[in-house]
Amino acid sequence: MNKILRVNMTELSIKEEPVKEEYKLLGGRAFIAKLLLDEVKPTCEPLGKHNKLIFAPGLLGGSKVLSSGRISIGGKSPLTGGVKESNGGGVVGIKLGRLRYKGIVVEGLPSSERKYLLKVDANGAALLEAEQYWGLGVYETARKLREKYGSNVAVSCIGPAGENKFLAAGIANTDIDGVPSRYSGRGGLGALMGSKGLKAIVLDDKGLGVLEAADVREFNQAMQDYSKILKESPVVEAYNIYGTAAMVQVTNAVGGLPTRNFSTGKFEWAEKISGERMHDIISERKGKTTHACMPGCMIRCSNVYVDESGKDIVAPLEYETIALMGSNLNIDDLDVIAKLNYLCNDYGLDTIETGAALGVAMAGGLIPFGDQEGALNLVHEIGKGTLQGRVLGMGAETAGKVLGVLNLPVVKGQAMPGYEPRGIKGMGVTYATSPMGADHTAGATARAKVDHNSREGQADLSKKMQYTIPIYDDLGLCMFAVVALGPYPEVLSRLVNSQLGTQLSAEDLFKLADQTVKWEREFNRRAGFTNLDDRLPEYFNETPNPAINSVFDVGEEELDKIHE
Amino acid sequence: MNKILRVNMTELSIKEEPVKEEYKLLGGRAFIAKLLLDEVKPTCEPLGKHNKLIFAPGLLGGSKVLSSGRISIGGKSPLTGGVKESNGGGVVGIKLGRLRYKGIVVEGLPSSERKYLLKVDANGAALLEAEQYWGLGVYETARKLREKYGSNVAVSCIGPAGENKFLAAGIANTDIDGVPSRYSGRGGLGALMGSKGLKAIVLDDKGLGVLEAADVREFNQAMQDYSKILKESPVVEAYNIYGTAAMVQVTNAVGGLPTRNFSTGKFEWAEKISGERMHDIISERKGKTTHACMPGCMIRCSNVYVDESGKDIVAPLEYETIALMGSNLNIDDLDVIAKLNYLCNDYGLDTIETGAALGVAMAGGLIPFGDQEGALNLVHEIGKGTLQGRVLGMGAETAGKVLGVLNLPVVKGQAMPGYEPRGIKGMGVTYATSPMGADHTAGATARAKVDHNSREGQADLSKKMQYTIPIYDDLGLCMFAVVALGPYPEVLSRLVNSQLGTQLSAEDLFKLADQTVKWEREFNRRAGFTNLDDRLPEYFNETPNPAINSVFDVGEEELDKIHE
């Protein structure tokens, strides 16, 4: 991964450049943070000509390391106005690594109405006309692109939501089966891609093998240890059986399952949307209860949710979607949630942001809570781009402003994922203080064995996670491995060193994580953010979550200490 | 003015309290700034329970000083999220002064759906049920209130826009004829009043006379000098003849008349919407070309615009409205602009914010530029509170976000008034750096005899105005007197001293102005604003105004020096 691909959409030009020395040890999220800080004016209009859209595999992308193929996509977020890295599974990161690219940087705005796709293979890269794909959903887009360019290609693409520059739009990445359901969903990066007039990136690694390790023997030993740790982890096992949806009963039990626009943390019908129930339904209907999104993944959190006739509805159905489009909407039917999920995927929408916007729409009286048909209809409105659809497609904050809803589950313009922050207070700390806006992956605390209702220790816990997870995001590893691998950071440095020929200590990886967050915070500071943006909305501080009779009571001084 | 009226909408309680020592020399805008800083949490939700709505006459309010009856209304702005003082003409400030109130402070949120009005007279104050007025336009509201409480009362009230908490909603104040067309329009204060469940304030000063001067002889002498200066001013004379609309040809000549969503600064049909044309039309139709909004006003900038049959359409028709709803919408017909103005007034909307939102709607393709019927219809949609109406009623920034328009004439969330900032660069400096958001009254430079297209000296000019105008806003004087009185500040201190028995120098008045802006800036700082908020949108810095082929090129360092 010794080169960077620069794609200029104004000049329709492409050039390759060598990786600068200071970028050599940066991958994924770290690469994005540094590049944004170096090259993008922090105060720029996110959908204007100065912003850049970046695709970057992790440092281990394209290697033999299992579960190391995450793709980081980033830019200045059209949703938050701050730094954004949103990573997804599937095979895009793997292919990009094998194509030897540390990153693709898409720059400039198109000077005409023409639409393009970027095709990259062993012979180089080209911008090709893509008028015929514009307007298509992501499933048909990926299908047609794989028909044309071969079933081996990986695709990142947007749907109509991204084309319309909706701030809830994400970027879909194809998985091992060629299905574009691995979303870099957060932060409106689909809108950024749409603003560039870029429908898709097609990656073909034909003729290029896996990236060989610098020290094969040591690499193989490190890999053995790595696999053993993952294999023996009970958390990984749970992901295998129930996927992320195992979380439903866990969060509900502690009053942390977002329900009816985050007005409470307990859902009366949680069992009906639980991972256990999902597992039973999928088993009965002969779907797939477990599934890998990338080759050789041992975590296999994915699934294929099918209807009564055994036909696929969506793959995968995950916890965040179940929380945001289930309990948060007072919807207790997994079939409906799966359909909502499919529609969002196809239109190119982040299910978290869209679910939160629908919750706000219900709180604002546009449709009643629990209105299943109404919710499906509103997602279609977004897909069609009607005025109503535009209001919701711009995300929960804009929907709330238009509909006059004050209690918004939003930080830095981005909607909260599936953890009610008064019930799971460490997540509240992460929502408030992450440079990404309300985000769960930036500092996930929900699996820690602590009293989630108590404020004690939550700031420290969130801080620890916020400064650990960037290691995974920098390397391209799945963050679901963090619980298993957390106690063994030297396994990660051994993998990196044997793969890349570096001499990094585990400590060095933590330093890289630390540096990553510092770059991100600095970008945000230059974009105008202050500590006052590191807060939850007034509502969560002042109105108790009735399930546990507690407000979010982690003090402002504690929040401010996170990044000191 | 030795007392403050506290009105608590949660408890439906009212109490009077003496003015604290440190507030004694503060009036109008200064009073609001200090009170917000002392009592309102700067990060609070503006439409939540912590915000306060403040009505304050100037230090000379209720005195015999001519043109001293402006009413300052303030709070944390629901539109900008920062400090807000919005002042209006009419007789509300005069009555409040005569009732001896330095201010009315409305606190808390209602705990029921019931609606109220606040009645204040010589015997005290009371909250009265106002269900029967809720939903009415401001004209009918004022008419009915005057019917019920006597034609002598002054009224401040909101229309449906404020009731719906639309961020483009203002507060209407009655004038000398009892017509509620003197708007405290900016910053969404109508929404703040609506959030309090307060439809109107009714002030009856029966039995209370003018506030007598402490030193009658000196006061009379100062008043003579004051009147003479105003009488001899050619600027005041121009206001008499053409009203503020005289500005149309002036700004158009320098490429500073906002046209078609601020895309250029010259309007091909400027003559058709000019003050001169307006004067001719009103004369022909036997309307009133000049008119006073408060008793004894010598400036008389107001008018009564009538239709062909001589029937009132709106009074007054002013420059800002003509710019924002005329050239900015590509509408060249004063009759249509007057009708738009009337509708906005009646629904309780700021014509600047609404005009800018309509311009954005046209840029976003909702209706074409120049569509007169479409524009009238959209204002009705806002009044009716449809989804389309909500999108526009929340102001230009929200409309732009929903409609995907990037080139927004907005600073700190508030729409720009009638001066294209690349053409009239001093106004651009004021828009960028005023604590109020894009605002013309905070530092009006358009009448200065400078090359408005040149960046030279504009920062100094804006600074001078931004630190002079608060004197007028603190005293309750009409800022249209500033050009005439500017060279004679000691006349103002003589008026204040002889009226109040104080010993202030002209210098002290400038210190008060300075302090006022510092308090406002400090409130904003604590609300999360930084110097990076003191900028125009990227569009104005990078895309030339084609009328003069110039971008807004006053440097960021110059902007940052304004408040150093």
C-alpha cells in the first residue's frame, strides 16, 4: 500500500502519487484524520468544492489477517460539519489493499451534470460514465456493475438518497456475496459522494494476490495466537449465534433500549424484537442465522433474515436497526423492521439516522408511534425525494427543527444509535465527547461489566474505549474483536510488524490511536467546535428516563476531562 | 422606571421587584444583554424552560424626548442560538416607560395548553386567559384587544407563526394608530413568545403621565438642540419624503441590492420598486407618503401604501421588505410586495427572514423566481402551518438545508437583510461580526459616503457603527437619528442627565455601548460561538457578485479585530 489515488471530479483527471513518509504508518481512520487536517479547510462547506471524500483500508487491509478488511470512508461530514470516518465491512477494504492503495481521495465538484463511476484494477484507474446507474437503488446498482465488470469486483456505491445529497445518506459496500449491505452509514458521506457526481467505485483485484507478510514465519505464529483468542472468546461466540441483536435484551434490561423517540429505555415488547426471537424466526424459516461479511471472518455477526416463504428480506438485520426502527418507533415486528432496513439500504440511507428521524416524525405527530405502514411509506417518501422525504432524509436534527420537536436524540448534528444514554451512561459520554458526533463505535461501553445506570466510572470507561478503538479502525480490524483482543494488544503489534516489516510496540499502537483522536479533535476545533459541543441535549440532562428514574448525570467537568 | 415585572408562565405568577443598583443605568438593549448574561444559561434550549423573554424600553422611554419610544425585545434567539435584541417602533416602549417598568421578564414554560395575555396598567399586572385570540392574525388580535381594553392601550403580540414556534416569527407592536405593524422581527422572538403560551401583552397607561425630567429647564434646552439637529438634517428629510425605500436606487447603483437569492447585486427593474416610484404611487392613490409611528416623531419614515382604490394594503412598506421580497425574489411589482408584506405581518412573520426563505425556495426550485402568485401562496402555506409552510417558516437556513440549497444568505442562522454584502462590504462586516447574526441595524454602513465596493476601511466603519448604535438601542432612540446626531453625542448625554438626574458624559454613553456589545459577545461565547462564527458563508467569499465582479474580500484578521 505504497500509493494514493487522486481523483479530481472537476477536471475528470486521475493521478497516482507515492505515499508521503509521514503517512506510511497511517491506515484507515488515522489516514483520513491526517489527510483532512492537512488538506481540507475545516470551515469549508461540506458539499462544496473544497471537501474531499476518502476511501482507505486499514494498515492490515489486503493481508491474510482475518477480519482485517474494514473499509474506512471519510471526509468533512455534511451532517455534523466535523471530521468523519465511517467504516464498513465487506470486501472493499480487502480489494483496495490488494490493489496496493493506501487511499483513494476524491476531490472537487463536477462542472457538468454528468455522472461517473471510478473503476480501479491492476492496470490503473478510470472515470467512466455512469448515467445508466444514476437513480438506481444500491442493490440493482451492484448487481448491474457485477454483471458488467465481473462477479469478482467489489463495489462502493450510493443510492438515490446520496444522489439527492440527503444528510442521512450512507455509502454501501459489497460483501463476500456481492451484496451491497455493508454500510459506511454515518455522517452523511453518501451526500458527499453524491455531491461529487460519483455513483460508485468498482474495484477489481484480478491478477493481484493477497499482500504477503514481510516475515512469514512470525506472521503465521501471530495469526495462530490471534485466531485462538478470537475462537475462545465467549463474546465472539455470542456474535456467531445471535449477531449484534443479542444486545436487545441486554440494553432493555438496564433501561437502555431507545423507545419512542428516546423517551424511555424500556420497551414493553422487547422480547418480540430480540436476538433470541430473531434467531428462532430465521431458523424456522431456513434463513441464515450466521454469516460472514468478509472471507474467513471468525466473528460472523451477520445473518440473512428471510420472510415466511424463505425469501431474503435483508441481510444482515442488526441491533442498531432493530433499536432505532423497532422500539424507537414502537414497532414490535421483526418482519416490518427487516423491510424498513431493506428499503433504507436500497435507497442508500443510514438506518440509524433514518430511524431517529422517523422517531422524531412520530414525536412531531406526522404519523403515530407504532404506525408500521406509515413508517414504510415515509421511507419511500425519502427514496422518492418528496418534500416530506427531504425533511426526514436530512436527518433527525433537521426533521426536528421543521416539525418543532425539541427533544432530539442528536449530538453534533448526528443521531444517537441504539443505546439510551441515561440508561447506558458510558455511551452517553461517548455520544457527547466523540469527535464523530453521537456514535457508538467510537467508544462502545455497553458490553462492559459495570452498572450502566450509575455515573461512576463511565467517563473513564468511555475514555478507555475511545482511545482503544482507533487502533482497530487504523488497522482495518473489526471492532467486535476488541472485547476478545483487548487484553492482548501485543498480538496486534506482532501482526503489524510481521506483515509490514515495522518495529512497533503495542504502546506505539496506542500512541497512534491517541494521535488519531487528537487530529480529529484539532480538525473539529478549527471547524469551530468547542467543549460546549461535547454535551448531550438539555433534555437528557434534565428529564429522567422513566425506566430507571435517572437523568444523564455525568458532570461537565468529567466530560471535559476525556480529551484533556 | 424603578421596577421590573417578573412573569412566571409555569406558576402563572407575577411579581414586581425593585431594580438592582447595577441595572439602574441600563435600558433597552443593554438591560437585555446584562439580564441574559446574569440569568439565562447560554447553552439552554431557546424554546425550553430556561430561556426568558424580555421587554425593555430604553433609558429615555416614556420621557418627552421625541423618537425615544423604541421597545427592545430580547432573549436567547431560537433562530441563532445566541443573544438577541430586536427593537421596534410604535408606542409599546412609551407606555412601558410610563408604567415605570424598566423591563418585563417572562419566564418558564406553561404546564398546560392554556393560552394567556399579560395585562399591565396603573393598578398592576395580571395574566388573563387568551384562548379566544389564539390563532388570530396580529391585526385582528390588536383590533379585538383594543376593542376590549380601550383604544388607548398598546399591544405587543404574535400571530400564528409565533404560536407555531416558527423561527421566522417576530413580535408585532402597535403604533400610534393602534396598528400592530411595528415589528421586533428578527431572531425568532415570536417563537419564544409562543413557547411561553403568551399571545399578547396589553399596556394601559391611563392615569399615568409622561415621565417628568429631573431638571426641566436643562431638559428643555437639550430638547431644543436635539430637535434642531434633527430638523436640519438632510437625511431625516429624505426619510420624510421617501421613507427607507429611498435606499433601493442607492444600493442598486453600487451593486448592493440583493437579487434572486443574493446571486447578484443589481436588479434590472430596480426603478419599479424604488422609493421614488413608491412615493409616486402612494401620492396618486392618495395614501400617506409619510407617517409617524410614535407621537411627535420628526423622522416620519413610515408610510401607508394603498391599492388603486385607495384602500390600505400595508403600512409601512419599507426598504428591507422591498429588497427581500422584491428584487431578491425577482418580483418587480410594489403592489405584490405590499401584499406579501401585509400577509407576513398578519401571520406574525419577519419579512426579512421570510423573504430570504422564499428566495431560497426559488433557488431550490420549489417555485420559479418571479412567481408572484407562488410567493403569495407560500406565505399562506406558512400561515396555515402546512409541512411546506413549516420548512419555510423555520427560516432561510432550515429551508436551504431541506431543499439542498448551498448558497445561503445567512450568518449565525439568521438571514441577511437588504444589503448584498459583496456590493456593500461594510454591511458584510457587520453581518459577519455582529453578535446578533446577519443584521443591518447592528452596524449600518450603507449611508456612509465611502466606496462600498472597496474593502478598504470597511472593518473600521462597521466597528464604529457597531459601537455607536447601542447607545441609541440603550436609550430607546430611533437609529435613523444616528446620522444626524452622530457628531453631537453630548446632546444625548444632556438629555439623559436632565431627564434622569444622572451625571453621564458622552464618553460614558460610548462606554455603555461598548459594555453592551461585550456582554452580548460574552453570552455568545458561553453559548459556544467562536471567531469562526464571525464569517460570511463560503459562497460570498469565493463567488463574485457579477454586478461588480467582486467577492467579499475583507480579510479574516480584519473581521477578528472588530471586537478585540
